[in-house]
Amino acid sequence: MKTNSIIKTLVAVLIVLLVHSCALPKVTQKDPNKNLPATYQNEVTDSVNSAKADWKTFFEDPALTDLIDEAVVNNKEVNIMLQKIMMSQNEIQTRKGEYLPFVNLGAGAEVEKVGEYTRNGAVEESLNIRDGKAFPDPLGDFKLGATASWELDIWKKLRNAKKAAVLEYLATTEGKNLLITNLVSEVARSYYELVALDNELQNLNQNIEIQENALEVVKLLKEGARTTSLAVKRFQAEVQKNKSEVYLVKQEIREIENEINFLLGRTPQPIVRNATDFIDLVPKIVQTGIPSQLLQNRPDVRQAELELAASRLNIKVAKADFYPSIGIKAGVGFNAFNPKFLLNTPESLLYSAAADVMAPLVNRNAIKAAYKNAN
């Protein structure tokens, strides 16, 4: 009776400790802000949306489309993002394999000589073990077999982790789309700014030529006493001012060319461009469409949505770490002291099976911190 009461007490204590280990720390969660405006841009109802147009058709300048093509292929940030996408794919493969059984195949060999004045040595001596008998000296130990271990995903921790990895991969893909969108806009902006500077430089050169001609006329008038030297000085100052502006514009052109080359991932070199039709260029009107289309077409919104869904699953994964985990282990193989007896059946055959339940009890700070960070 005393033994039964002790066992019952131990079981009760274990149950209390198990319940205590499952207790979750208190966390502060923010409620979502759902305060939205009553109308959207004066109640726009036109569903025409520029986001549905491909940039190859949106930009009609062949020189610009060639630059954008090169930027999408060679840009350093895009290539880094592609590597992150590959890492996200590998993370999915890792999470997927965690809730499948782990099976290992192994072999081992060991030779052991025990001391005569030890427990094992005394046992062998008392059994009158000699060479050629059951236990040789030294004693060998040869193994060959397979072991398997599997954690039962009863709390869906491993499956939720895999789903979160998939959502994070999709979010990374949307991040790449956002990066390419910004890259295309940056290249186009810099290109048109460069073309505008080319036209500004052309206008400056024409003005300088006109002012130089006017300066020659004023000099002739001064020689004929029709004007003073003050007028000559004023025209000379205007010519020198515009010439200095030429150097500033050329410097700005070089800076923008370097910026475009940086976006294209190449060394500084001249940018091929078409600046002849800049004055007649009619910019296209950008149509935003209705609000639902903004949510569908903006990659940053889609990325944030996927990251939010992954975060919710990560909270469930972190919460499941407080609950007990159930593991199953099994093994089968052969074991003998001599290699020639290793495959003898059933004498050398061995197998095992076990199950365990483990729950965190003391020093759960790391689990608590991970749960708080997930929230």
C-alpha cells in the first residue's frame, strides 16, 4: 500500500509539473487599425489600371527598354534577392523534412580489454572464459543496423513551421517584384533626366552661339561709337556665365550616367540614348484604378500580407514549444563480438522500440523569449 501511495504521489506531482510547463507567458498584442477613409480619391470608379501594362509596352523608347533589360539581369541587388529566394526554397525543404521520420544506417566496430580486477573482469574470470570460448580476450563489439526516430506532430508545430516557410518564400518573391519595380522606375527616371539634360546642354550651346554673335555686333557698334564699353562687358559676362553653366550640366550628365551604370551593374561608360524627340514627348497618364486593384497589383502590399500570415503561424510554432513533445525511436540490426557471427540469425539479431514524452520544466527563458518575439 505504501508503494502504491508513493507512485500515486509521484504521478500527481508529474501532472502538476506538466500543467505548469504548458503555461504561456503574458504578451501584449496590438489590435489592428481599421480606421479607413470614407471615400477613395473623390470616389474614383474607373477600373483602368496602369499596373496591368508591361513595362516593355509602357516605355516605347528602344534605348530605354534595352537599359532596363540589362538592369534586371545584372543589377547586384536583384541578384542578391534571387539568392535569398533560393535560401527560402531551401528553408521549405528543411521544414518539410523535420516532420518526416529520420532513418539512419550505421555500422560500428569496437575492441575492449577490461581489467581483471574490475566487475566485468571478475565476472569473466568466474565464468572460466578462455580463448575460443564465448567471450574472447580482448572482447570485440561489431554492429550493423538502422535506427529511426520520429517526433509526432500532435500540436502541428512542424507543419505550421513548414507553412510559414512557404509564406516567407512567397513574400521574398514579392520582395523581388517590388525591387524590380523600383529598379525599372529608377532607370526610367534617370534616363529621362539624362535626356532632359542633353536638351538643356543643346539649348545652352545655341544660346552661347547667339550671344557670341550679339557680342560681335556690340563690339562693332562700340567701334562705331554707337554704344559704350559697358554693353560689351555685359554681353561678355552673359557668354561666360552660360559657358560655366555648360560645365555644370556636363558634370550632372556624368553623374547621372554613373548612376545608371551602377543600377545596371557595370563599370562607368557612356549611356546610349535618344534625345532628339524629347520636346515632342507626351508622357503617358498613370491610372491608379480602384482600391481593390491597388491591393492586387502592389507587390509591397502582397509581401506585407504574406509576412503577416507567416507571423501568425510562427506564433503557433512558438506556442507549441511549451507543450509536451512525443517521440518514437526504433532500431533493428545485428550485433556480435566476432565479425563471422555478425549475420547469424536469430542469435545476432537485435531490435528496439521506445517512446518518450518530454516537456520543458525549468529554465524556459529561451522558449519564452522566442514566443514573445513571435508575438
